[in-house]
Amino acid sequence: MTLARILPAVAAASVLSLASAALAHDPASFRVMSYNIRVDVPTDNPTWLERRPHMAAQIAFYDPDLLGVQEAHSAMVGYLAEHLPAWDRYGVGRDDGGPVGETTTLFWKRDRYEALRTETFWCSPTPTTPSKGWDAAYPRTVTRVLLRDRRDGRLLDVRNAHFDHVGVVAREQCADLVSSLAPAAADADVVLMGDFNTGPQTAPYRRIVASGLRDARAISAVDFGPAGTFNAFDLASDNDGVAIDHVFVGPGLAVERFGVLTDSFGGRVISDHFPVVADLVPAGR
């Protein structure tokens, strides 16, 4: 069975309108997708084995130029990579900086982008070594890749983060880390995405916005989908309208559209987070 046939039909009309719209846009535009894919837990309903073909099909259908995943063990990344052959990737395990533990892997379209630099930071007082910081329950990582657009040479400093779900101080400190990183190149546009485990009007969110990064949803010309992004494996839920998955952009980028995707299969969600998608374009185009 092909990936196209696996794609669920629930929300097909809205899916088509969002996915096809990008085809008519400025060739400098690009699509960013952030997705907490939920770590493989055998007792989940649905399980990772049930969810993964639909996830691969969903990603392939929306066809993001940049994809950041969270909670992705190496075997999960390997499955997605096998079914998404047009994308290159980088990410390391949070436990050892190698294959062990969840990753915040970044994928990028190989025919569009060339990776110039890759690095991982840990949300801790020792960010360049595997470590857990402050009141966090787990080690948390930020993946960064410097990409060159093969079409026009533009540089992107892309950051994918997963903040701790318990540590209040850890989330604030991680917000400081991801938003205060010196640009990977002087003329690179910054894109920060991920599961921040915190909504608007919180201290970590405010720290990121105060740094000069802007919430892509807040400045988007088109806003699609429910307000919240965490669903706890309940298609009807949206975390009481609180978004914890975000895309932030630097001043050199504008946002054409933003969407929270609620695709399902047989009435079952593909992850316990809805993925978020933003179509971006250089500012002033």
C-alpha cells in the first residue's frame, strides 16, 4: 500500500486547501512543520506501530521543506527516514549525544538545502555536554542546523527544541538558551520550532518573544485549526485551547499561513500532539 493511500480522508478538503495553496506562492517561500510524534509506548492507544504509517503519509502529503520532530527515538527516526527518502536529517539522543534517548531531530529537503553546520545543545548549565538542568525531569535538547538554500543562497538558522514538561525553572532557562544563541551566520534567518510545554502569556514564551523572535501564528495572514495543540490521544480535545507547540521566526521572515493539523485514521489521532505547519517567505517579498 502506498503512503498516499494510507493518508486518512477525515479533513481531506481542508488538508488539500492548505497543502496545495503553497504551490502558487513565491518560489522563495518554504514550509516548516513541527511535530511531537510521541515516544513509542506499547500501552498507548493507538500504538506507535499503528500510528507510524499514517504519520509518514501525513508528512509526505504536506511535504514540508523543514521538519522538526520531538520525542523521537533513533528507531522512530529511522522509520520516518526510510519512508521520507527526499529528506536529510540530523539529531542525537538526549541521554548520551549518540543513539540513546529521545531526539529533537531536524529533517530538511535534500534538493533544496545544503547543511553547513549541525550542533546540539542541552538545556542545562553545561549545554555542550549531555546533561539535565535545574528542576527538569529529563535531559532536554535543542537541535540546530545551519542551512543554505540551493536556489538563492539564503541562510537559515533552524532550531528545534523540546522543553521539560515538569521543570518550571528549566523551561525558563531553556527559553533563554534557544532565544539568545548567537546566529549561526550573521545573515541567517532564524526559525525556532518545537514542543515548548508552555503556552502564550507564560514566562518562557515571553522571554522568547522579548528576544525579537515572533510567534508565527500570531503574525500569520491565515490561521487554520484548533487553538490548542496537545490532544492526549483524543481527537476532540485541544488542551483547553492552549497551544504548547510553536514556530517562532526572526525579523527577516514573514508568515503566509499557519495551521494546526487534525488528520486522523478511523477517528484515531496520529500522535498525542497535533502537528503545526507554517508557510514562510522572506520579509518584504
